[in-house]
Amino acid sequence: MRRIVKKSVLPIYAAAGMWLIYCLFFPLYALWHFLVVIAATAVVFVIFKKLCPDKIIEVKEPEKPEPKPELSPEVAAVVAEGKLAMSEMDRLKKSIRNPEVKSKITQIMILSDKIVRNAEVDVTDLPRIKKFLNYYLPTTIKLLNAYDRMDEQGIRGENIGGTIKRIEDILDTIIAAYEKQLDALFADEALDIETDIEVLDGMLSREGLKNSGPGEARQGN
């Protein structure tokens, strides 16, 4: 707990009021006039200071967030590479004018970030994530760069128009593939959870703590 002293402002206001009252009703041109008003102000300040003492408030200290564990050099390199890729895709999203393509790039970025960030949670996924970073993501960025460059030309000839259309069509396939990639990263965890469920289910059955069917009365009733 941390203590905070909250000083009352009333003594200051009272002292200022004393000066104002004296100036309104009494002369203030001789030295002794100033001495009188200063003395009166001091008395008023002391009186109000006693009547309105400082308040002490106890405030709970904010809990310091636990520091994140340091990443291994290998994981840190993967995360840094992912950030660079996200930065390039964000640049392309801002440059490309087609709102539908922009929306699909956003989906790709969200999935890509989740895939890369999984390296911080499960290092066993590093080989799969590195493959994603070394081929799938750079190829996607290469296609988006080509789309942006061709779209800037402002024409839809056979080559430019056909290439732009093929890139637009494959974006949905990329999103679906990235979703499968992310899902695959959780295969081991899903298997572990399934095993835990089966073990727990077996223990509950052996201990007679599991109902054999919905709506059955509990044992002992």
C-alpha cells in the first residue's frame, strides 16, 4: 500500500479571503497596515489548517506485470522475420486500391501473425513455421507485389488483366491454406487434450462419479 497526502485547499482560500476582506474595508497604504493583514492572514490560515487537516489516502500499489520469458535466438529470429513480412504486407494493403483485396490481405496477415507467434508457445512447431516463412509467406508477398505493380498501370490488357485476375482468384485459396496451416500447429495439443479427456472420463467411471446417461438421478438419491 502507498500513502498519499491530500492537502486541503480551504486554508489557502481562507487566507486569500482575509486579504480581500481587509482590502475592501480597511486602508492599505502604511507599513503597519501590511503587517496587520499579514498577521491576520497567518492566524486565519492556522485556524483553518487545524479545522481542515490533511487527509492520508492509502492506495494499492499496481501489480507489476510478470516479465515475459526471453526467447531463444532461434525463436527470436523467426518472430523478427515474421514482423518484417507483416510490415511489407501492411504496406501493400495500403497501396492496393481494391477493397476486396485489401480485406483478404487483412485475413492473411491475421493468420500469418498467429502462425508465427505460435513459435513462442511451442518450439516443436519451429520446422513447420520456418517452412511457412521461407516459402509460403514470401511467395504470397511476391504475388501481392506483382498485383500492386500491375494494378498501378491502369490498364487491363491480356497479360496484366489476366495476371491480376489469377492473383485475385488465388487469395481465397491462400487464406484456406493458411487456416489449415494454423490448425495443423495445434494437432499435438489437441491429441494431448483428447488423451487427458479419455483418462479423466475413465477415472470418473471407475469411481462411480459419472452418470451413465442424461437425466439419470445421482447415486445416493
